[in-house]
Amino acid sequence: MCGIVGYIGRRDVAPLLLEGLQRLEYRGYDSAGIVITGKAAAGKPGALKMVKAKGRVRELEAKVPKRFAGTTGIAHTRWATHGAPSDENAHPHLDAENKVAVVHNGIIDNASELRAKLTADGIVFLSETDTEVLVHLIARAQAETLEEKVREALRHVEGTYGIAVLHADFNDRIVVARNGSPVVLGIGEKEMFVASDVAALVAHTRQVVTLDDGEMATLKADDFRTYTTEGSTTTATPTTVEWEAESYDMGGHDTYMHKEISEQADAVDRVLRGRIDDRFSTVHLGGLNLDAREARGVRRIKILGCGTSYHAGQIGAQLIEELARIPADAEPASEFRYRNPVVDPDTLYVAVSQSGETYDVLAAVQELKRKGARVLGVVNVVGSAIAREADGGTYVHAGPEVCVVSTKCFTNTVVAFALLALHLGRIRDLSVADGKRIIDGLRRLPDQISEILANEDEIKRLAAEYADAKSMMFIGRVRGYPVAREASLKLKEVSYIHAEAYPASELKHGPLALIEPAMPTVAIVPDDDLLEKNRAAMEEIKARSGRILAVAHQVQEKADHTIVVPKNENELDPILMGIPLQLFAYHTALAMGRDIDKPRNLAKSVTVE
């Protein structure tokens, strides 16, 4: 992985590809490359011209010669899986005769076996990547067309891929294929685009086709066709992307992370808009495809996600239990899919993913569907793989999230879970009065978020005080614990400070041994029925000379500092309590000089295991 861009048409291709790579920089990467088909000489096919560079797209751009003309090309930003970041390991990769070029997202599981066979046949490999295996397989294929050559090569491959292929002998086309890693076609006027993410396309077209697993496509300047890897023709209907190119701009902010934190009031308003039903004190979630009788038959809910989506799912599970009184829990999808779980027909499964393409979540969905389970998706990207695979679901409508570190998508996902919990609760036993209470609380959220964001200068000051910490502890009870886990993740992702989260009730069972003046603790202290229990935990920390930063609804005497947040309904308080800690992580990282939008070793959309 991580980013693919391709173009065929009439325009000069190199600037278009470089622009597309820049729009995909947010996904995280360590090297980049570009290959184009040069103009054909009389009686000869066009030659492939390639430039690659370790580092950022700007370093690749600096290496591209001024005379680098062509109208067809593919490009890539790589996040290392096989082989360290280097010019040699960067994509694209070429065969020995410089006729075939491939860019690839995903992992070829049997690459070592295939490499050994090819090496025995005299092939000399120039990189450590699994992708180079695929290049040589395509080049050696005996088929007459490029489509058949790619199809023949893919028959030998086990694993995941989203690929784009150029061939000097077939310079009127790009062939692409997908299995587990996203591939999106962009439909233009006498030009065609391909990318791994619509972010690279929306500046030029909003008409897109998203390939399914096991599907291929041939792109020519004036048309395209789709078909399966077995050769059967498929029907592809373009859809319109709802996001504008401007949605991916910084909008006057210094970083995407800051922009996206500041957008949360509007984003929450967007996820609520048109869904609230005041007459019956409930909400409309038409995409669930789950009628009232089916909803009442649900006996358990299992939520699956990874990273931030998993933490949102933990809060969602609590909301469902509290409001709908259905047993619910959340589990990392990356663990669930490997433990041979019991799939109960009375259990409703909910898959959570910002991109809708997270491989571990998608694989879990596919396994559940194979076993006959009902699966709902809670995703941000319309038309993504999980949205298409699920039986129904709801979009979180956060808008494009560019920073690798998720903020507004986390908040909107939790709000979406609040809507789902309210919907299920009102179908079951939640009273009209409680339904109205939750709706009133949901409507207060945007203004309360704005109130928290207005306190940014104070949070920035506190972040500077704690930026010298080598390690931090985050604690919370029940509703506060998932907030602590997400805040801990945010800090370590963007600042690289070691951070751990524990239930406050578990302090005495081991973590208390770590407390000392150099180990600050962030305590989530909502004003609910566990307030005194949380204060007792802070007493234990202060007795051991620990520093405490509290996030609470009122100033906490035992804390060294308190970030005060507005009070909402108890069930909805976790939505608000996480937001100041997003700013805390941001300003801590800023004080430490970190590359906030591109944290080291991380990628935005994890489409490999």
C-alpha cells in the first residue's frame, strides 16, 4: 500500500499524476514513483519512462525531468510492507525488458514461493518487494492481450491487491484489478482516471465507479469496461461523489488535523440533520434495512472495528446497552476474524470503519456473511467496500478526513451510534420522555462542541506543560474508559509519547506501581453516579505524588489542572469529553515539532493485515 493514481487521455500526464499523489499524501507513505508511456516512434511502441524517490512527493517531483511528456501513466505512494523504504523498493516496478509497469496496494502472501521459482528461471530481482513478482509474472504470460496477461498472472497470486498495469506494447490502455484493496475509476470527457481513493479524482471528475473484489477494468481515453478475473463482463454504473475538491483543502488551517477538529460542530450537525423524529421521540435511519419486528428479535449486538473505530464501538456498545437494553460489546475486528467465533443468528453485527475499506474489518464482514449473519455498516465513505458488503447501515457524514489521526470521524461515529441506540431503544422499551431527553441532548452537542473549541488557548497552554512527559497514564470508569483509551491512542499516534489507558478501578491491581511525579495521569471525571469513585482514584494518585490533568464538568480539587467541559446527558457525555483531548494531543505534538498530519509508521487507510 498506500496510494495509486493513473490517467489516460490527451493531457500532459506527469503534472496530473503528481497532483493526485499530493492529494493522497495524507494516507501515509515513505516513497513515491511515477511511470509514463512516451510517444511511439515510427513503427515502434512507446517506451516506458520512470522516476522514483524515497521520501515525500516533493522529492519525487524534484527528480522528474523537464522533458517528461506523455498522455498515459500510473503513479504510487508506498507504505513499506516488504523491504525498507528506498528508491529501489518504491513503486512502480518494471520487468527486465522495461515493457511492463505495475503499481500495487496490498500484500501477495505467496510472494516468497513465486520469487524462488522466478529466480530459478533466471529472473533477477531489483527490489525486496512482493509487487515485483507480479510484474515478472505479467511479462512472462503467453497471452496475446494485456487483459489476458494480467488475468493469467493473477491466477498464480494469493493475497490482496489493487493494481494498475501499463505495457509498452499496449500503450492505448491501463488495466486495473481489485481483490481486497480499493480501486476507483474516474470518468471524464475523453479521459479516464484511476485511483485508490476518490481524493485523487474529485478535482477532475465526480463520476466514479468502484470495483468489487474479483473485478478488473480496462481504461482507454474514450471509454472503459469492467469484467471479472474469470473474464465475465460486469455492469458498472457511475455514481456521483458528494464531496467537492475544496473539501480536501486546509481551509486556512496550518494542518488537516486542526482543520478537522475545528469542523466537528458542523459535522455533528450534519449527521443529525434530517434524522430526528420529534413526533415519536426517535430517529429515522432508513439505510438499516431492519424493520421493527427484526429489531425486536435481536438478542445481542457485536461491534467490530480497529483502532479509533474500535473505541467508538466501545462507546456505541455502552449506548446500546443503556438505551436499548440489548447486550452489546465491541471487539477488534483483527482479533475476531482469527478466533473462530460462534456466529449466533440472533446476534446483529456492526462493522465500523472510517474509510469503509479497512481490511481486517472487511474480512470479518465477509466471514460473517459467509456464515449467514446479519451485518450493518457504520462508515464514512459512501459506496465503500464495507458499505456494499453489509446488509444495511448508516453513514456518519463527517466529510473527508485527511489527517492520518482520526478526530471528526470518531466523534461522528459515536453520534451515529447514539442515533442507532435511540432508534433501537424506542422500538423496544425506551420511554417517550427518555427519547425526548436524548434528542434534546443530541441537539445541544454542536453548540457545546463549539464552546469546548473556544477554549483552545487554555488547552494549548496545558499541553505545553505536559509535553516534557516521557509517558502518560489515562484513566476512566465505565463511560469514561473508552474515552481514555481513544485519548491515549491520539497522544501516542501524533506526539509519540508513550501512553497507556486503564480503567480507574484497575489502578490498585498493578498500574499504580507506575505512578510518580514524572508520570502524569489524565483522568476522565464525568459528573455522574461514579463521580466519587473517580475522585477516590485521583486521591490514590496524589498520595503517590502523581500529577493529574482532569477532564471534568467541574474543577477537581485533587487535580493539578482541570479542563472543564459542558454537561450533557450522562449517556452523551463521552462524545464531548474526548474533544479537548484531541486538542491536547495536537498541541502536545505541535510543541514537540512533530509532523502532525503524517505521523511516522502509520497510514490512513489500512488495507493490508
